[in-house]
Amino acid sequence: MNQPERILAFFLHSFEYGKYVGGAERRFLEVSSCLKKLGVKTFALEYKPSLAEKWGYSSYHSIEINRRFTNHAVLEAARTILHGIKACIRNKCNIVYVPNRVTSGNLISAYTVSLLCRKPLVIVFHHLMQRDYNDKYYPKIIKLLAHKHAETCIAVSQATANEVKKTFNVERLIITTNGINLDIFRNVKSQPKIYDAVFFGRISEEKGVFTLLQAWKTVITQTPSAQLLLLGGTTEHVKEACTKTINKLELGRNVTISGFVSDREAVRLLKSSRTFVFPSKEEGFGLVIAEAMAAGLPCILSNLPALKENFHSAAVFVEPTDVEGFAQAILTLLSNPKKCRELKKRGQRLVKRFSWEAVAKKELELFKSVIKSTRYEAEHKIVTRQ
């Protein structure tokens, strides 16, 4: 009798609920919740405190460890590997899974556990971040482990898949995309329009918030009362830099930074805006864009391959660092209600195709196939030896 799918996820990340959470982490929470309904048991190795517990999810069994206690990479990896081996054996896991951002330390630990416990390794790629390449070992480690040792890899978009194949020569790769929970958008009623534009996501340099602030300076030269909301968590360092830029550009009366808010409050604030602007410099899918479209917002986005792939028919696109281009796109939409209504309808139709349930079912079929394949190979080797 086949053992049911039991996954050991290396869900190690630096995010904290109440400050900011990455899209990759949010994806794991949603997918694991759907997998649980499909009978899959997921055990996640993560730093204290558990992200699921803080968020109110009960989609996986959290195996909490203390946050990094040493800057020595080898010692830290050894600690993680020991926890992983113990968890894999105790919980009888048959898949080792790397669901969030692929770091060299995270992947080495997951690979070692999969090797020692003789379990297949599955890796999810969200997008390749420029800062990853600052680590001279990172590309070599990913190429070695993802290409030669992973049973298969998952990409959240064709653009990400193309980049992973080109950079790391990965061949065993499937695309499962991302999803969206539409219920919360249906349950929050329409709101008075307080803001002319909203940015939603992690407030950081790579998400283009400083480009947006510069563009907003141009916007208020023509619409002095225009209001911009920066919605999302950030670090104290970035928040200070944003405040400094806002003061320098004399935008104090025109820009609000909300900080991290609950899901329901985020939807309410999205629905309080006329437009959504996302000048990000690097993306693998653009989950917050789907959420903005579900909230009924016309979207102005960076012209990135993944964003064009997923939202090409329902948004206005601007080159990522084109300050003037974003300013003019914002002004154009604010003065064209007909265009806004058209983009709203397109966006709300488009996001109906994104389903967490469909993503989970596709990944479950992958897990079953991987387990079946590795069982066959193991049994075949035993027969051959005999």
C-alpha cells in the first residue's frame, strides 16, 4: 500500500508577520492550505515564530527552530541539516520541498537531507534576484543542485522558467503559476475613493518605490491634491529612506505610508484607491497585481517579462525606471474614467483564472509522480542487484 504524501518543507526565511511577508511565503501558506484539504501532510521547518500561526493558518505542522545563531555558514547549515533529518525520519516524509526563495544555504541543507534520507528533492523558483548573484558561489550551487540532483523543479511563470533554464541549465521543470483567494475581495464592500494611486507590496528599492515617489512629484505639479498610498511592510532603514525622500520632494501632504496591515484591511485600502501603480524592477509573477485587479483597480506596471506574460491584456506598461513614463501614465488614467473602467473589467475577468486550488492539484500530481518514479527506480535497483 502506497504511503500518503508527506512533505518536509524547508521554509526558512527572514520575514515576520506584522512587519512584511514575501509573496513566495504567502504562496506556500495558500498552497499548503489547499494541499491539506487534498490529504497531504506538510511539515515545515521554519524559524520562530511560526508564520502560519501568526497569520491564522493551520495548513502545515510547524517545526520551529531558533533564528540563525551564528554567522558561520557551515555551522548554521549543519544545525539546519540535523533538524531536517530528525523531522524527515520522525514524520516519515517522502518529499523534501523548497517552497520559497531559493538561497544557497536553504538549498544545500534541503539537498543534504534529501540525499541522506533518500527522498526526492523538489524546488520552487519564483524569480532570480540580482542580489543573489553577489554571492559568488550562488549560481554554481544552484546549477549543481537544481540541474543534477533535484528530482524536478517548479516555476511560477514561463518567464521564470526561461530564466532558470538559461541560467542553470535546468531541464526537469514545470510551471504551476500562482493563485488568488477571491472570497476576501467579494466580502469587502466598495469604499470611497480616498487615494488617487496605491502601491501594494514590500516597500523596498527593488520594488521601485523611489521611482514612484519621483513620478508623484510630477503628478502633483498638474494635480496638486493627488494622494498616493504606499501599502505594505518594510524595514526601518527603508522607511527612513522613504520619509527622507518624501520630505526632500516636498510630498508630505501627498503621500501616506500605511505599514503592514491585515488581509482584510489591505483589501479595504486597495478599494479606496482609483489606480494601482507597481514600478518593480524584478518579478517572477506579480501576485499583488492579481490582488489589485481583483479589487477592481486599473493597473500601471513595469514592463517586465513575467508581468507582461500574466497581465498583458489588462494593464498599462512602463519601463521600470522611467519616472516620466509612470507620471504620464498615472495622469492619463486619472483623467480618463472610460479607460479605467475598461481596464477594471479586463483585470477582474483575467484574475478569475488564478486559483490556489488548481495550483495545489497540479503540484500534488507532481509529488505523486515523483514518489512513484523514485519508488520504481529504488525497486528496480534492488531487483537488478538480486
